[in-house]
Amino acid sequence: MAVCIAVIAKENYPLYIRSVPTENELKFHYTVHTSLDVVEEKISAVGKALVDQRELYLGLLYPTEDYKVYGYVTNSKVKFVIVVDSSNTSLRDNEIRSMFRKLHNSFTDVMCNPFYNPGDPIQSKAFDGMVSAMMVQAC
Amino acid sequence: MADDALFEFLHMEMVAHVYKQQASRAETEQERTTSVSILEGMGFRVGQGLIERITKDTPGFKDDLDIMKFICKDFWINLFRKQIDNLRTNHQGTYVLQDNRFSLLTQFSNGKQYMEEAPKYLAFSCGLVRGALCNLGLDSVVTAEVSTMPSCKFQVVIQKA
Amino acid sequence: MSIPDYMQCAEDHQTVLVVVQPVGIVPEDQFFRIYKRIASVNQVSIRDSQRLLYIRYRHHYPPENNEWGDFQTHRKVVGLIAVTTCASAKEWPQTSDRFHGQKEVFGSTLYDSRLLVFGLQGEIAEQARTDVAFYPAYDQCEDVEKRVEDFVESIFIVLESKRLDRATDKSGDKIPLLCVPFEKKDFVGLDTDSRHYKKRCQGRMRKHVGDLCLQAGMLQDALVHYHMAVELLRSVNDFLWLGAALEGLCSASVIYHYPGGTAGKSGGRKPSIAQAADAGKRHRPGALTANGISADTSSEIGRAKNCLSPEDIIEKYKEAISYYGKYKNAGVIELEACVKAVRVLAIQKRAMEASEFLQNAVYINLGQLSEEEKIQRYSILSELYDLIGFRRKSAFFKRVAAMQCVAPTIPEPGWRACYKLLLETLPGYTLSLDPKDFCKGTHRGWAAVQMRLLHELVYASRRMGNPGLSVRHLSFLLQTMLDFLSDQEKKEVTQSLENYTSKCPGGMEVLTLPDGLKLPPVPFTKLPIVRSVKLLNLPVILRPHKVKGLLGQNMATKSPFIYSPIIIHNRGEERGKKIEFQWVQGDVCEVQLMVYNPMPFELRVENMGLLTSGVEFESLPAALSLPAESGLYPVTLVGVPRTAGNITVNGYHTSVFGVNSDCLLESLPGVKTGGCTVEVVPGLPRLQLSTSLPRSANAIQPPSGEELSSCVSVQLFNGETQKLAITLENIGTEMLETLEVTSRTVNTKVCARQLDSRCRDGLVAPALALHHHFGEKLFGEFLSWDLDEALSHFPLKPSQVVTLTVNIKVKLDFSGQENLLQDLNDDGISVTGLPISSPLRQVLKPRSDSKQVGGESGKAEYSHIKTLEAILNFRYSGGAGHVEGYYRELSLGVHLDVEPSVLFTRVSTLPATSTRQCHLLLDVFNSTEHELTISAKSNQDLVLHASECQRMAIQVDKFDFDNIPEPDEERVRFTNPKLLQEERQHAQGCEINSKLDICWTIISFPRIPPFAHLPSVRMQCINRIDTAATGMFVFLAAQVLPVRRRGRLAIDRRSTGPALKPMRLIGTGHRSRSEVVRPGSDARPRDGDVQAVSFSVVFVLLLFFFGVVVGENPAVTRHLPQTSGSRPQRSSSAPAERASRWAAMFPPRCAPPR
């Protein structure tokens, strides 16, 4: 279960960011924002390192003491970032991958919606619903 | 396979509709350019969405050439059920995609007849290619030309920002 | 060792550390000057060998760091240079002692020391000592560098000796165990003889030797030693020293691979010539070095085969750091190692791994760090992240450092430092402080984060004590982030803004910070949002009009071409378009803005005015209050241009929440405007007019849609004259120099048959022109005035007044000819053959099929009132505007309601006793509500009650029309014959009029009778008839003329005939008319010559018009309307008697009253 999910556009501004309501939601903003550095580095590194693994899943971006940050980039350079709690060790890589898959599917649907302009914040309810299902249930 | 016909008919009607709308307004010269840009704009948006869907499962692209190859193969197959027959490039950002039997033109003629109408029916496809490339991170200018029906050439010039 | 040295790099491992310290009191600036000079000697090439010695200088070094000198030799202080001031020989011993004392501090590791004494002269100074140098003054020490070099060489000697000493492998002897400070207690009581222990000692010593070699400039040897040490220490799992050995290895390799240094921007050291430019290229596999050798193989060729490859360096660093990590006391070492590794990685451009190292570094626990140290740590982290290109992380850590600066535990929070650091974080968040970057396109960056940052900036600047900065930042926040603020936040932000601006109002100047950063001004372009700007024309009475001169004169200001297609295509921007109308200097002009308020509460805008250029403009600021989230409201900004020229409205300024903003229209692309440049005409005078008559409620519709400044309304009886006194006051500031008055009539009632194009030709003389107009036949001069009297007062100074008197004379045709025509058809009354004309007939016999010809005139007949409208136009000019050819116009509308007064219903003549005279019998009908008195020149007065008809007789000379001048040939040819005819008749009419001089008077009560159309209280006058009525006399003339022509002869011939002759003559004419009109009528047959002279209907019908002259008012009597039938005839003279007898035969036809 994620603590914060963000969708970031090609130009590195957020299209969608949703986090578990806490006192300081802004810290998630910061975390995701700084993780973009790592994401960019990874993307550019792929080209240089001649790594054949052109995977969309970027894996663990960086760990902080409280959270682990995972990244995923689509072919259209839209980035998904999931922040999970560090203490949640039961979450395995596969699960994270599947979460990203679902995100990507939903995002594609949003993209194909003719009423959606690429570059606008995502306001689709279906997308919202899918994300809520993935988030930690706040009690 | 009725699917092909669906899109072809829709496309034909789309072009006719746009031109009919425009014809009620301006003179012919302006009408042509505006209609073409409307069609191209439509294609652009569709291309963006399509590429998102098609590349959902494919791994990343290495470079521009890789992207163009993808367009020629998977993208074209997805749209027109065939590949691009010939891809040429000058390695400096210009690519020419040649399709010897472009499915939207096959019903016109097999030679020079209706040549002047052809560009109208290529505008949407140009937009498709441009939208797809844009979403993959490449700004480009796409134009099309027809020398003999039903073969046509799409010329893509990648804009270096 | 608690303080990490973040600036340390891998190549520092080959340096020797020299501390330069002041002894006693030394002026700081002097000390640092000397220090700089000393520090410039950082590379000394040793004599007789090819080795280079590198020196590191510090002016402050904590002694506890020295204890790690065995661990890594570059950490220990080997040289001490003391600087002191000694003024006199007396102080010398003291100074010397102090020096020795300082030496003791580092005594255990010191190789050599020097003392530089400044200011001492005398014999002590003459002593030539190696360890002390005397200089007379701070600026007289040219050989300081030389001395330092010597000093370094002496250090080198010691170093070499130590190295050689340690390097020789005395495996047999006891090798002392080198320790780090915290290890010492661990090794107490350990068996010193075990192989394990021995190996440990050996390994450590080997590593130490390696360090010394490195310091001594022997790179290859160092590498060899390090390799050996690594193996040794690995076998004994001496992790700390293993790590040190690995690190040493890495350092040596780094020194080899990157001779340019890894310190980044600062501290670059001069690379040795042998390995010049390939340092930066090594990381790229497959690339070639400068001399064409593949970088991968270059590490194999040559001497440095023990050197690590660049990738290996990083591996080894990782390993070393992991070993360090096992010892919590080695935190500083670990941290420094991380930093060094990161620097290397940064050069290798391997940012991902560098970030990992840095990530690790963040979490190294260094124990209790002071706040200062924490700040330094975060700042360094931020710099390092910046070095590897992680801008956002860098910004993040810088922000953390800024927050640390003002942590609650700090007794004196460094707000200034905090603010400075926060400013530096802005680029990392794509936040620039220039509002222009935010007005186009989508919002850049993360809005939530940016808002937070701005809030922090505001807070920091406020605590810093600079309210101006707070205001600037807060206004920036409001301006750029307006779309992202919630309603609550908007309220809060504006409240705090108001709070701050009460202390320091916001302005448009560029704020410059002490470090040079400029904060651009932030105008509030969204509070309120302006959608369009429109320049308004002046009110009609103030508009300047240009005198239409000759073509040449006008064109002098424009191009020489009358028409040029090129000009048409010259469409500039809409904004640059010049507006058609003009403004006048000195008069208030307006600009209308449509504004919208986006805030969820009421917005108060104070001091809203215009920004203009081109002309001196006095802006009159406005204050407004806009309700929440609504618009568009029109706001009118006014001002007065003080000079003439072309004025351009550039924008507007507002003061909102205490912040002044100047918003220029060119930076607001969304504003619609139809042109911003207007010509300002030089000043013109202003005229205000007031009239003696009251203002009218009903407005006159001027034909071309122009506006009237005022309108007066008069109700008159037909034939009455009224004076209208117009007072003109110069209420402007310019002198009134010229004045022109013109008038024209306006009438919307169009009677098709009476359309007369003659007046439009303009060929008719003005006096007559007023006779011919649409609809109504007007006789005589309607409006007349004498301007000369008024003009004699000119030029009119400001606040001077001049009066112009306009005479209004109205003479209308109340006959209702068409109706009469029809009446005649039905009636067949005309007893004497003369038609009965009375507008009241309509009332008598209302027709079922009331045929109206010209609807309005019919209605007018019904209501007995005709209206006449005219416009008096005043054109005036003066002052500078007059020189340029401009004038202003005022128009006064005159609305007249004319009531019928007296009508002649019948005319007949009787011969008089003398042949030169005749009696004129006139049936007069009083169509007013009042009692009338009619008097003729030589007659008794006849009193008529309301709606009463009576006959009066006047004895008069026969008319002689010889005096009427004939028009000249020219005119005859060019003028319409009809017009000529009319003119002639008019002239004749005037002649008749002057002879008869019939006038009527009404004496009315001051109380206004209940009939609305009756004139007002002013009718305390006796109205006289001025018999200049055209109709009657035209008729008469018509009748008489043929009489004259023939008549004179006829009269002469028939002068002895029966008395009825003239009647017959008249009847003759009449019969012809009746023949024309109704061939089958039962008109009495007449005999006599019938002269088929065709007259227009107008001439035949008996219509009499009377003019009115205002006279005195003796008394007032109330008069009740009476029924007709009374015939109070008062006749005096014999002819009159006869006339009256005759009259008795033919009672006057007048209708009973209504």
C-alpha cells in the first residue's frame, strides 16, 4: 500500500499527486520532487550505459529513513512515483511492479479520453478511484 | 475483417465534413489550409493517445532511429495492418517513410487520377505521426506527398530544440 | 576528531600540513595578508630531486585532529609558522616564550617551525637565526615566500628521513603499533608477540610508509606500499586500517588519474606537465587521450601499473567506507571519505553512484554536532549534490541548512544567513523572482512547494528586519500563485500583506540586496483583472471640431497625397491605432476600463489612475471597491491633459493592499483596446448657456443624431412674438474670441405634397429659406437675432457673461387646406362662393371615413396645435485652440407649440365711396379660449369671445403693387418660376399688411386656465396682429392682381358700375375656382368675366395669418367661452354700416363652439 502516488509530466511538473493525509503533506511533495533528480539521472543513464534493459520500471530510486521511493517512466516520458513506508517490508518488488502497471493502464485510458488535454492536471474519477485502491487506508 | 472499413469510412466522412464546414465560410484558398490544419490537429491528438496505448508494454527506445523504426513497424501495423515499406534517413533528423499501398488511398485510383484531392486525405495521417512522435519526446514536422497513387511518402523532420 | 573537513579531497593526501598562527595580538588584516602570501607557496619543487612537495596551510587547526596523524599522515601538523608583532626588544622574550609554547601544542608531530616577527628592529633583529625571521614592518617583507620555501625544504628533509627510516623493512625489530586515538584502550594488554599482532603492526606501518611516500612525492612507491598494506591488513581483518589503506590507494590513483584535482571549482591545482589534458576524459570508455592512446590501456603502459583504474577507485572507496562504517568513532573519516569519493564521481560524471554515496553520507552519525556544524554539513551536501547535477536535492538540502540556521536551539538565529540560503534554493525549484516569467504559458515547477518556499522567504525577511523584502515576496506570491491559492489562503495572504504594508508600503522600485541580487518589481496585474481599456470621447458640448479649411491647408499636416492605397494597408497594431476623436487640453477626459475581481472577498482599490506619456497629464485618481468574484465593472479614470500634443495611455497604476503597482498595457497581452493614442488639442473656451424660458421636458430629435445641450419649449399663439434671452457665460479658462450663431428648423412631420426641395438647394436667400421646410408652411422670419451687440463684448474673458436676444415669431398655416377641400365637396356651403375654411369643421362633422392626408397634420388639426422645432447652433472658439482651427458647438433646441389664434374665414370687399378705397370685409374667427380684441388701423376694436366668429369691415386704400420691385433678369432665369411667384406674392402680402395693420390682443388672467395648451403666465400681454400673413394677401393679391392688371382698367372702366362689381370680380376668380374644383356645385351663378387664371389652391383659400407683437397689458378680464351667435357689431362709419348691412345679409359662417 502506497503512502503517496504521483504522476509527473514530461516537463517535470506534477499532473497528479495524492498522498495519505498527514499533518505535513508538503513533505511528500518535497520527497517526490527530489526523487525526480534520480529519475532523470536514470533515464539519461540508460542511453549512455548501453544497457539493453530498456525497462520502464526504474526500481527503487532511493531510500530515506522513513520511506522508499520507487519510480517508473513511460515511453512518453511521463513518470510515476510511488512512495511506500519503509516499515512495510512485506511489499515486494512484484507488487510494486503491478501497481505501476495498473497506474500505466489507467493513465493510458486518461490519455485516450478526448476531453483530456495532455498537460492538464488529471481529474478523472476513474483514475482517482484506482489510486485510492492502492493507497494506504487512512483510518 | 470489417474493422478496416470502419476507419476508412470514418476517415472519408471526416474529411468531407471538415471541408464542408469550411466551405461555408471562406474562399477556397484559405479553406484548404484551414481544413488541412484541422485534420492534422485531430490526427495529432489521436496519435498522442494511441502511442500511449501501444507503447504501454514495449520497453524503452534507445534513440531516434529506434523510435522511427517502431513507428514504421508496430505503429503502422496497428493502424493500417501493414508496415511501412521503406524507411530512409539522412541520419541528421530527416526520415522518409514510404508506403507503397497506403490504405487510405487505395480506393482512389491506381494512377494519376484524383491527384489533387490526395493531400486532404493524408493530413490526418500526418497528424497521427506527429502526435505519436511528440509524445515520445520528438518534436517534428510531418509532411506527405503523393507521386502515384496509392503509394505515398511521409517526410519527418525532427526539430532540434 | 569531531570536525569534518568537507573541503578535503583525495589529493590532499599527498600534502603536508603547515599551520600558520598568530602569536599574541596581530591585526587581522595584516595577518591574513601574510597568510595569503605564505599560502601561495603550496608547491615546492625540491632541489636536487624531481619531486614535488605539496603543502596545505591552515590558520586554525584543532589539536585533536592531530591525533589522527598516525592514521593518515596528511592530518598531522608537521610545520608551524607563527606570526607575531613585536614592537620593542623588551617584548621579545615574552614573544619568544609564547612561540615556544605554541610549538608545544603540536609538538609531537612538528617537524619544524618558524617565527616571523614584525616590527622589531635593533640588534635582536640583526641576529641571523634560521627559525626566526625579523621584519621591520608588515609591508617590508619581500622574502617571506623564499623563507617559506626554505622552511618547506627543511620539512622535506625531515620527512624524507622519516620515510626512509620507516620504509626499510625491519621485520625483525619491533614495529610499534600505530593507533588511532580511540583504539588505544583496545590494545592494552594484547599479546604483542602473536603473528596476528605482528602482521597488524606491519600492515599498519606499511600503510604509514605509503602515506609518507605519497607526501614525499613518490607516487609509485606509495602505490606499492599501499597494495602491500592492503594485503597484510586484509589477512588480519584490521578493518579500520584496511579501509585507510584502501583509501590511500584510491587517493594515489586519483592523484595519478586526475592531476587537475578533484576539488571542483575551487582548489584546482596545477597539473604536472606530463599528464595534461586527459584527466577529464578518462571516464569515457573508448575515448582517446590527447596523445592518441586509449585511456583504458594507458593505465597499463608506463610506470603506474599498481594504480587503480577509475572504476576500481570507486569500488575501493566503497569498500573503505563500508569498513569505516563499522566504527562509529570514525564517523568523520567516513564522511570525509564519502565526500572525496563523490568528488571523484562527479568528475567521472557518475551521478547515480555519487548520489548513493551522498545518501550514505547524510546518515553518518557524527555524534553531537553543533548547530554550526550541522549547517555546514547540509550546505556542503547541497553543494555536492549540485556538483553532480541533482539540482532538486541540492535545493532541498540548502533549505534544510537554511532552516538549521534558525533552529530553535540557536541562541541567535541567523535570519540573514537563512534568507540568503533560501534565495539560493530558488533555482532548484524553478522559481525565479521575476513575475514576467510566470505570465506566459503553463506554470513551471511545483506550485505547492514554491508557495511554501515563498512563505518561508517572507518569514525570513520579516525576521531579518527588512519589511520591504517581505512585502515584495508576499506580493510576488499573490501575483504569481493566485490561481493556486485557496480562498482561505487568499484571505490570509492579503491580511498579512496589509499588515506589512502598513509599516512599509510596496512600490515599483527594484530592490537590491547587499550581495547584488536584484529583485524586480511585482505589479499586481490580476487585482483587479482588466479586460479592456477604452478611451472615451469628450461629451458632445466639449468636442472640438476642426474648421474645414481648403484642401491644401488640411493636407499640410498629412501626406501630400490625397488618396494613397499604401496608407490604407498600413495597419499597425490595434494598440498603436490612433483614435479618431480628440481631447482638449485643460478639459477632463475619461478612459474606461472593464475590470473583474477574482478574489473571494471585496477588493478595495485605492489611487487608481492612468499612466500616460507624450503629454503632461494630471491624473485624478479614483478609489473603488469591487464585490467578490464578480465583474465586469466599468471603471472610469479621469484626468486632465495640461499640454497639447499626442497622448498615449501606457497603462494604469493602482494601490491595492498597500502595494503600488504600475501595470503597463504592453505587458498584459489579454487586454483588449481599440487604440491608445489620442491627439490633444490646445485649449478651447467653454460656454454655458441659460435661457429666459424654462427648459423643456420633451426632447427634440435632431436629424443627424447629434445631441442638444438644452431645449426650451414655448407655447405661442399663431402670430405671436416671443423674446428669448440667452445668457452665454464663459465658464472655461480661455478667452472666447469668436461666436457664430445659426439656426435651422427640424420637423419630422413630412407632408408629401408640401415637400419642397428649394430650401435644400441652398439657393434661396436665408430669410426666405425659413419659409420652406418640410411639413409646415412658415411665413416670415421665425428666429431672428442681432449678434453684433453680443459680439461687441468679445473677446469674452472667463466668467464674463453676454446676453443674446432671439426673437421668435411664428406664423403658421392653420387652414387645413386639404380638409377644407373635402369639406367643400360635402358641404357646398360657400354662400358667396367663397370657401369656408375652418379647422373646426372637422370637429363639426366628424367623418366616418376621416380621410386624412398627411396623418400628423390631421391630428394636429384635431388638437389644434402645431409644433415647430428648431435648433440654434452656437459655434465658438478662442484661445490656443482657435489658432489651430478648432471650435466648439452648443446647440439649443427650440420647441414651439403653436395654437391657432385668429382666423379669417371669409374675405370680401365692398366698394367705398371713393374709388381709391374699398371696404374690406373680414370674417374673423377666434379659435382660442380667450376673449380677443381685434383692432385695425383706423377702426374700432372688435371683441371676440372664444370660438366666436364675427365680421369686421375695414376701409382701406386700394392696393398698389407698383412699388414692388421686379426681380432682375438673372434671377428670373435661374430661379424656379414658382419661387418667383411666391416671392412676389409675399412682397405683395407685406404691402397689404402694412396698409391694414390688423392686430389682435388677448388679455388673460394670470391664473392659467385649465386648458393645457394655453400659454403660461406670460400671457399678460396684449397681442397685436401683424398682418403680414401671406395667405390672405396672396389671395387678395391673386384676386386683386388680375383685377389690377385688368382690374385697373376694369375698375376704371367699371368704376361706375354696380356696387357689387368688385365682388363679382372676386367672385369671378372664385367661380373659376369653383369651376375648377367642383364643376357641378351649386355655387351661385355669377356673371362677369371669367378669367381662367389658375391659382394654386393655397391662393384661393381664405387663410389669414396674423403676426403678433408683444405690447402692454392694461388689465385682465376673465372671459368665458361663449356660444356663437352673438353678434355684437359695433360699426361706426357709413361704409362700415353698409358693410354691416351687407353682412347681415350674409351671416358669417362660423361653427358653433365645440
